[in-house]
Amino acid sequence: MITSAQIRAARALLRWSAEDLANNANIGIATIRRFEIQDGIPSGQTRILEALKSTLEAAGVEFIGSPEHGPGVRLSPRQSTQDSLFAKQTP
């Protein structure tokens, strides 16, 4: 599972709005906002949390720790490498 703070942090890393995440995950924006204001693991359907997690992972976010011990996010090394390569090719 992922925490509300991880969802907010992942969006910030990607520079996505709540609407961007909702559109990419095919989930209502009200659900995103409701999940993000809760503490800890948001209460809701497990399939929705899994859809959020897989959408964010597909965009390059890596979830670290566990909800109980050091939950966090970072850009995956693969994503960082791709960004670096792209930056070098851009004039």
C-alpha cells in the first residue's frame, strides 16, 4: 500500500496536478483529493490505490520504505537516466 503523503510527493516529483493524476489513472479527481487529505494509508478501495501506484510507477516514480517505516518516493534511476539523455540531446 501507499500513503497519502507518498501520493502527494509523487505528484510533486512529476509536476502533475491532481487532475493530471486523475486523468492518467482513470480515477475521479474528487477521489484523488479525498485520498490526499487523509493521514496514512487512504481508506478506499484497494484497486483504486493499486491503480494510482501503478500509474505513478509507470511515470517513473519509485515507492520506498513501507507505510509504517520510512515511506517515501523518488524518481527511478531508469527515469533519471532517460531524463539526462534527453537533456543532452536537446539543443
